[in-house]
Amino acid sequence: MLPTTLGEIARQAGGTLRGRPDWPQVWEVCTDSRKAVVGSLFVALKGPRFDGHDHVLAALGKGAVAALVTRGRIPAGQPGAYVEVDDSLVAMGRLAGAYRGRLTARIVGITGSNGKTTTKEMLSAICMAVGSTIRSPKSYNNNIGLPLTCFHLGEYTKYGVLEMGANAPGELSALAAIARPDVAVVTNIGRAHLGGFGGTLAHVAAAKGELVEAVARRGGIVILNGDDPNSRPLFERTKGAARVVRFLQAQEGELEGLPGIRGRHNVMNALAAVAAAEALGIPRAKALAALAAYEPPPMRLEETEVAGVRLVNDAYNANPDSMKASLEWLASQPGRKVACLGEMLELGKASEALHREAGQAALQAGVSLLVCVGEAGRRIAEGYGKAAVLAADAAEAGALLAARARKGDVVLFKASRGTALERAFEACRTELEKA
């Protein structure tokens, strides 16, 4: 982060500077008191299970210059320097937006119902091959993670690749106002977070369109999925864009032979990444060369072979469309198809029907053995039929799979992140290794 004075931070955050700081400048921002260092600004955030205001003195003791706090939370006379604001989370977003305005980096904002993180990683691999690049770590894609990522951009950063998620209308508009992307990528419109979006794909498209509109309004470049019928409404929100680019499955021949791109859904992610790279001025040949060395992030069709059984950990996240895509990939693999499926979260009133649909998709994919985990797993089992096996938790599922797996099987693990189905993967691998 470029150095910023506390007085400037107070002005940008719309706050009041209190106390006498011994250090006049801030070099980085943190929200975890354990990571506070000399020259940092500690932002005290309140969450459902924690309150950063309880850890202000710990952060200051580690060398933080000051703490950004919500008014009234820190008693008068408490030692240290403070920037008091109406809402520390909102103020952090303001600070990140002001900081972004000081930089020359080209920013790409990536959203969509599926494939955001993978597309971000693919595009980052391309950008890193040609210039200094900062990308969203892990899935820092919300109103906390995105500002923190922006603070890591530097004077010589050439590219910023930012993942942008949303669970409700208005969230992408707020993130776009902070990051001010030059390029918008929408991977697709699917059935994710339906509960927060009013339960319909039209509402999902409307929310994702907030990023499109923000970038188009600033004369940026918009990249959309030309094969996705649910993305069509987004084209109507591109007025003012310098260019609108469609990526299409028909272009996938260019990606043949690239080892890290597995499954049709990842082909589409790669095409989106190449289109975004070209929007940044990176030649296609360089983009494809970088993708040739790309390795997928953990828990995304991550494969391990134990005792002749292929275990495929795709348990990073799931929604109805990504679940279907993973099962389609499984159907294309040689050997007996086995799947361990768990709950898909945030589906609202449609949850039961969509879990039954997942069971039907497993049947259609030729899955010979299906193990379903948890209460939502009962609905998946209903869709598959009586042959489905129910497990109370991930550990039991892993043990069941290990006991029934055969040499040559391909075993897919898929569920939403909150289900932690990777525990079933680990349990199954451990048991197979023992055998």
C-alpha cells in the first residue's frame, strides 16, 4: 500500500481523528488484530461471532498506527489514536475506493453464478506472465475481502484481478464503486444464492448486471457468455461500453491439449479469461501459453489416485448448475462412476426440488453408487432412487465409500463450502491408504 497520512484517512473515511498518533503515516490495513504490524491501520469490524472493537488495544500493542472504529465504541481517554466513523465497514470501503483512485493498475472485475474463482485464477496466471499482478486471495470477493485486496495494489502493479460476489441486490454496485474496474467479466447466470435474489434467474441477472452497468457507464469493456441464454438481459445494460465481447464454446478448439482445463464448464472459464486478457492488451498467443502451465485451485476437480481409485475433490462449492456440470464431467470419465453429494446452500424455497434434481442428474450421469450426506442429502437420494446410500455426516460417508470402492472407480465429492465435504474425501483416502 502507498503511504497515507492519518489525517487523509480521516478525511476520506468521513471520520474524526482522535488522540495523538506517534506515527504519521499508514502503510497497510488489516482487520485481524493478530496481523497488525508497525505502520498498519487496524479496522475494527463487528461480525456475527466477533467484534474487532474488543481487540483494538491488542492491535495497537503490536504496532498499529491507529484504529478505525465506529463512534461510541471506544471510551474517551483510552490510549491510542483513533479514526471514529459512523460505520467502520462502510468507511473501509470508502478508504479502499479513494486508494484505488491513486493507482494506474488496470482492474478486471469478475462475477457470475459459477466459475468466478477459477476464471480469476486463470486470468491471474495469464497476467502474472506479463506483468505485476494482484489478485483476490482465496475468495475475498465481498465488502470486506475486496477492499482489503485493493489495499494490496501498489504503485507498480500493472493488473488487478478481482473476484466480486453477491448474495443480494445492490452488493455488486457497491463493490464496483470501490474497485472501479476497467473490464467486467460475467461468467454466467445460474441458480446460485436464489434465496437472496428473490428466487428467480431474472433477479440473479439483474444483480449481476450491476457490475456490467457500472463498467459500461465508465466506458470500460464488458465480457459476457454468448452461449448462456440467461445472460442475454445483460447485453441490454452495456450502453456506454467501449466494447462488448462474447465468449463462445465454439472457440474451445484453441484450448485443446491444455492439461489444467477439465470439463466443459472450465473450458468456458478459460475462454472468459482469454477474452479478458485480450481486453487488457495481452496477445492471445501469450494468454494460451500461460494457460498451458495453469494448475487448478484446490478442491476444484482436484484428483488423487489411491489403490487404483480416482478420488476427485470438487467440494469447494456447489449450486444446482455447478453440480450438474461436475456430474456431466464425471459421466465422461472411464470406469465406474461414484459420487458423494451434499447440501447446496442458499437456495431458498426451491431447495428441496433442486436437491431432488441433483439426484436425478446423478442418475442420468450413470452414477452406479451415490452416497448422500446430511438432511439435504435425503432429498438428493429421493431424486436418485432407492439405491442411494445415506450417511449422517462426512466421516461416515468417507468410510462407506472406502468400503465399497473398487479399483478403476472414479469418485466425485461435491457440495457447498459450508458442508465441508472435503472431510469425506479425506476420510475415504485415509481408509483406502490403510487397506
